[in-house]
Amino acid sequence: MASILRHVRLLALDGDEPEGLVDLAWEHGRITELGQDLPAGAADQVWDAQGRWAMPGLWDAHTHFRSWALGLTRLDLSGAADADQVLALVRHRLDQPDRPEVLAGSGYRAALWPVQPCVAALDAVAGEQPVILTSADGHSAWFDSAALRLFDLPPRDGLVQEGELFALAPRLWAQERQAAGDEPLRAAQSRAAAQGVVGIVDFEFEPTFLTWPERYDRVGLLKVVCSTYSGDLDQAIGLGLTTGQRLAGRDDGPGVVMGSLKIISDGSLNSRTAHCFQPYAGADGLADPNGVQSVPAAELEDLLRRATAAGLQVALHAIGDAAVAIAIDQFTATGATGTIEHAQLLRWEDLPRLAATGVAASVQPAHLLDDRQPTFRLWPDRTDRCFPLAALGRAGVELRLGSDAPVAPLDPWLAMAAAVHRGDPADPPWNPRQALTVRQALTASLRSRLAVGQPADVVLLDEDVLTPDPDSATTARRLRATTPAATFVAGTLATPPW
Ligand SMILES: [Zn+2]
């Protein structure tokens, strides 16, 4: 059965799109025809877009999908101003009929509270219901007594802190995953589709090349590119997996495709572990004043060679400029292909070297909203080289936008707004020379075009998001407020009918 979507205006991404109202036709997940008044057969499914703007589906090039999906199910405590407000939120949640086995909440910030969290106060609200509330930075958690007992922790008055909490993390994660089942994964995909997302790259910390194919028939909605970490590389190679290979789903529909070997080669800005050529500001006393290269060059070379020989691309996490330079060296030396993930700080001289490798930069513009202040504190001497999105584009490096959800929300419009304005719309832009245009930001979020032979991944918008604004803050506000009217994934309507 063919489908026809009537009366769309094509977003002018490349400038050669036909103007005026056109119809799009597709079959078996691919666009077959584009033109005016396309004839419909009796069996064809016909929609009327009523003059809405159409663009290709959006992709998120970096997610930890199950973590994001589970996070959406937790009680959101980020708005709580003190312990009493947290307790009120917990009480309200426990009054709902669908009590979870263990109530999980997250996002509170207790540092400035006059009264610190205490177990007895939570017990008074929760009774025998296990409750685990994790702080916004993930370094402490407020358990009630029932939860302490459930996880064999000794009784106490205060919080479960770092070492003890981190050691428990795999058990907590397994419990939450098992109790939640498939529903959060389904809900999170629907939510992404409602934002115009048709595909995600998943770097969840699990063998996603096994978990996604196993569950895809039950929960699959979006196109998924899975991955392997080096710990599971032998297994992935043993299974004969190669980048681009389809692992689940219909040939002509959405499905799961094998992606890259993911390697985390350095740390992060906020923990002062991203590997840099210059030391962090105030690094005296730090064991590693320049950050940490967690996978040394020789080991990287070996991993890149093994992946490449097996037909796997590489997604290489490198945040500091020294880690990025080493990544470029190793991509060059081994001929490996793929992406550098994050590329948050670069030396200018490395831009042409990166371009020469053909490796794409998979970047998360929404991180610059949170990292702006830490950058001025920790990298005050190099703020001009942070998130150099425009310079990467000018150098000829392919950009792919993503969220790194749950680190930032899985929201391509937020990412694009951050790329365009480089700041919260209420603030002046940070280093606007490195801002992308809306067209560049959109292009970096797409993997197809609305043209014959291309995937039938179509998003309908109520307005033309390429309309120019007087300033980037206005554009950022407009992008953030964008909600597509409909999303088709491989020709299937993945959102409610408009
Ligand atoms: Zn990540």
C-alpha cells in the first residue's frame, strides 16, 4: 500500500526544493514521488497536510536511551526548594494509585537547605514503601528505611554517599530496569517522535547490539543505531556485526542498525578530567592537572585497528584538546572512520587535520548552556576554542548534533537553539562567532532529504523554521517552542494524527 501526503510546503534546506504546495508519495519506507496532484489508488492511504511545512526527520546522534527513558519515570525533584517540598512531592506521588515497587526520584539540590535530608522524615511520609531519591549531581541519595533494608544497607540518619552509592549503582539500576519493563522505552520513543525525532544513536552502557534487537518487536518505534563498548567488542566481532548492518525491524521500515565501537578516551570538564594541553585553572594539588587520557594512544590504535578490520566504525569520546588531537592522530594512523564524540575543546591547528580524516564531529550544543560558567572558571585561557561549531563547519568537518541524554534533555530543538544562540535566550550569546545558522543546525540534525528514493522520514511543522529573525535570541526562543504537528518514521505515522 502506498501513502500520499498532500499539500506540503518543502522547507528550503538546500534551495533547490520545489516551491508551492506539493504532494509526497511513499511506499515501503521510501519516497517514490513528489509532485502536484499525485493520483491516489483506492487502497492508498492519503493524508492532507493542509499547507504545513515538511522537512526530513531529525536524528539525535548521541543518547543513552534507557537511562533517559528511566529518568523520565522518576519523580522530578529539581523544583524543590527544601526538604519539606521534597517530602510533599513524595507524599503526593504515593497518593497516586500506581505505586511503584520502589519509588525513585531525582534532581534535588540540598547543599543550601537549612535542614538536611534525614531518613526519619522520609520514613514518616513513606512508611513501608521503599523510596530512593538521588541528588542532582548523582553523588548522594536519600533512602528511607525500607529502601535501606531492601538493599542491605545499615541504618543511618543521613544520606547514602558517593563510594557506597556508586558500589550499589548496578543493583539499583538492575532493580529499576526490571521493575519498569518496556513501558518507559516505548514512552520515551513516543516523546522523541513528538519532537520530530525519527532516529537515535544509542550509547547506553549495555550491549545495545543485543538489547535493542531483543526488544525491538515489542517496543520499537524509532530508527535505532546501536553500539558496542570495548568490553563487548570481542562478542560483537564474534557475531560478525558490521556498521550499517540491520539487526532488527522490517527491511522497509524502522529498525535497529549496528553502529560503532564507542570508546571513552578522556574525562569531562566539570570533573577536570578532560585531557588538555594546558593545565586546568587552579590545578595545583590536582593529581592530573591536565586531565586524564583514560585510553592511551597505543591502546587506542589497537582498538581502532581491530574495529576497522572487523568493519566497525569508531565513536571516540574526546572532550579536551589533547584527547581530540590524539584521536585525530589515531584515526589518521589507522584509517578508521566514524565520529569524535563531544570535541568540546580544540586547537585551531587540529581543525584541518580533523577535516582530512573525514571523521564527523558529534557535538551536543545544549551542553554549552551548563558548561559556560565552568568553562570560564576552569578553562579561562581558552574559552574562544570551546564548542567551535562554526569553525568545525568552515573547516569542512561534518557536524552531527545530539543531546547526550540524559545529560541534556533529548530535545533536538533545544540543541539547535543552543547551537544558534550559544546561550540561554535570556543571556547574551557566548562567542557568537562560533554560532551555527538555523539551516546549519538543522542540516546537522538530519540524515536524509525529502526526495525520491530517500527514506519516508517526514516531519510536519506549522511554520517555516528558516524564517529569519532580528537576533539569535529570538530564533532560539522560537526553536525551543517548536512542536511538530506530525512525524512519520519510515512512512509510518509515529505521532497522533493532526
Ligand atoms: Zn554520552
